Amino acid sequence: MKGICILGATGSIGVSTLDVVKRHADQYQVIALTANTNIDTLYAQCLEFKPHYAVVVNADKGAEFKAKIAGTELADMQVLIGAEALVEVATLDSVDSVMAAIVGAAGLLSALAAAQAGKTVLLANKESLVMSGDIFMQAIKDSGAVLLPIDSEHNAIFQCMPANYTAGHDAPTARRILLTASGGPFRVTPLAELSTVTPDQAVAHPKWDMGRKISVDSATMMNKGLELIEACLLFNMQPEQIQVVIHPQSIIHSMVDYIDGSVLAQMGNPDMRIPIAHAMAWPERFDSGVAPLDIFGVQHMDFEPADLQRFPCLRLAMEAISAGGIMPTVLNAANEIAVESFLNEQIRFTDIPVVIEQSMAQFSATPAKTLALILEADRQAREQAEQIIKTLEV
Ligand code: NAD
Ligand code: MG
């Protein structure tokens, strides 16, 4: 039996993870589940999976949750409140695998703690890797932790890498990664209409059902930018070795191009339970609950380059990785603030790259040598982005 801790259990990835856990209750035991504010979902999950620990980050919701379970069959469960508790449950001795599925920078410290503690880290939270880059990858190497990518593209690439490949190491025979993208909901929307699209339109992804933040990132293609940075770190590649390919059908989830001209692709229905089950069963395989791919239903597959005029966020991410140092952290922080402001209808969709570009212009790419420097850059970039948003508010 493996013990699993699911950070961000109530989100889209968390729910899909529990769906896979349910199918393999003989192999996985849920040790801890965490939520920020959604205590109703957490409560239902606790009733079903009986974890030893439940964490609620928000203090008011945590108190409410404690009152809710008093006198119920969950009364003996340990309830911890606050962000520090995320690190505590991610590093418990009884935990073998940690699903890092909190959204945004809020997931950094717990994902990093799992890496430092030598856990098997199932990494969905790409923002933490983008922010902490080399520090995160070094922590994995130093502790002997196993890092398995959950992001569908990176999981696909991992599956296409040479046998026995370990994340963060060289694969000299792999010369290029073809990183696929669906193109999101605005792939063909007339450019002039983009300034008036609403949050509901932006989160209505054509192929994937995801949380609101990553859905907006997919619409701006910042998601692909973050994934490009993620891929450089996970597969030890230079940005020039990664080609972004728009593939609207989302059947191929990415490809690896080898020196002999072979191109290996991983395909499947667009359902996150596939990469989750792959990582949970690794190096074996088990059922994910996803229906077999109907290859005749696919009919055809298209591939096109990404238009950087339409998707300036992708260009900004490329600039951030080239600059290096704290710049990916700044990019990520400014993006998180801009996306939140767009979702709150404070700025327009087309203001998102403006906020990020103007924020990045305020920083130089100083080395990101320590976690303290990274957290400080994150804080300052958020402040900058907030200031810029005040000048743009609609
Ligand atoms: P979501 O919004 O559905 O869920 C987010 C989870 O994080 C929730 O459980 C929430 O309680 C928790 N959370 C939010 N703010 C928090 C905070 N301040 N402190 C602690 N916990 C907090 O998001 P999601 O779509 O499940 O995405 C999670 C992560 O996985 C993101 O980094 C995303 O980029 C990545 N990812 C998601 C998908 C997908 O299909 N949803 C695919 C690839 C990668
Ligand atoms: Mg992805």
C-alpha cells in the first residue's frame, strides 16, 4: 500500500486524482487531503476516502470545517488549519506520494517540501516549478525524490523519452520536443474581438475541463509559455529545442524528436486521469477509467505554428526563460495577478499581457539563487502588477 497526500484535493486535478485512487484502493491509501476554502467538497471527500489528515488553509473555513465534523464519523480525523500545515502533511512519514495540485505560487512551499523530503512528487502545479526552477530540480536530485509530471504534455513527453529516463537529466538522443497546444477558445477569434471577451468565454475551453486560472492561461497561451519553461527544467533542454505546435484536436499530447529522425508521440482522449494514472502506477500501468480512444472518430489531425501576435503571453514567457534568473518568477507572479483581475472584471482580456510586460520591464534578471530571493521577487512583482492594473482598470 502506498500513502498519498493530495495537495489541492478539491480542485479539478484533485478530483480526478481521487477518481483514480478509488479504482485502486488496494494500492493507494489516502493519508491527507487539502483545500483552501471549499469545505463542502472536502467534507464529502473525507467521508468517502477517510484520510488521516485534512488541511484547510483559510482560517475561517477551517474553523467552520472543525465544527462541521464534530460529532460525526470524521470526529477522529486530524484537522490542521493554515498554509504551514500543507508542508506538514506533504512530509509525513506515512506519505509516499504527493500530488502537488494546488494552483499558483500558493503551491510552491509544499511541493518543494515534498521534493526535499524525497517523496514521489506527482507535479501538476507548474507555477511552482516555473518560479523555483533550478532550486526545485536540485532538491529532487539531492533527496533522491522521484519526479513524475502530471501536466498532460510533460507526462506525454516523459512517456516518449528513452527507457529509464529520469526527470532533470540529459537525454542526448532526444534532439527536440514538440510541445502541443490546443490553441484554446480564441484560436480563430478575430483579433479585434479579443478586447471584449468575457471571463466566461475565456474559461470555456474547447477540449479540457480545468480550473479557472489555467483555463484563462490556456486562452492567452501563457499556459504554453509556462509549460515551455517547465519542459526546459524537467527534460534539461534549451528553449530552442522546444517547438510549440498548435494541434486543435488535442489527441497527441506532445512528441519527442530523436536524432535518427524518429518522432514518438503519446496519444489519448483529453482526460487528465490518463497522466494521473500513468504517474500513480509508474513504472507499471493501471486502469484510469478513461474510455479507449476512438481513432476513426479522430478523422484528421491538424498542426500549425503559434501566432505570437495573437498570443503575446507566449512571447513574454519565451523572453522570461531567455533572460533567466528571477524573470520566470516575475512573469508568473504578474500573470497570476493579471488573470485574477481579469476574472474579477477589473481589466480586459487583452490587458493581461500588458500587465505582465510592464511588470517584467521593472525588473532585471538577477540570479534566483535562493528561495528567499525568489519569494521576494514574487512579492515585488505582485506589487508592481497591482500598481499597473490601477492605471488600466475598466
Ligand atoms: P483548481 O482551481 O480546480 O483547484 C485548485 C486547488 O488548489 C483547489 O483544491 C484549491 O483549494 C487549492 N488552492 C487554491 N488556492 C490555494 C491557496 N492559496 N492555498 C492552498 N490551496 C489553494 O485548479 P486545477 O485546474 O486543478 O489546477 C491545479 C494545478 O494543476 C495548476 O497549477 C494547474 O496549472 C495544473 N494543471 C491543471 C490541469 C487541469 O486539467 N486542470 C492540467 C495541467 C496542469
Ligand atoms: Mg498542459
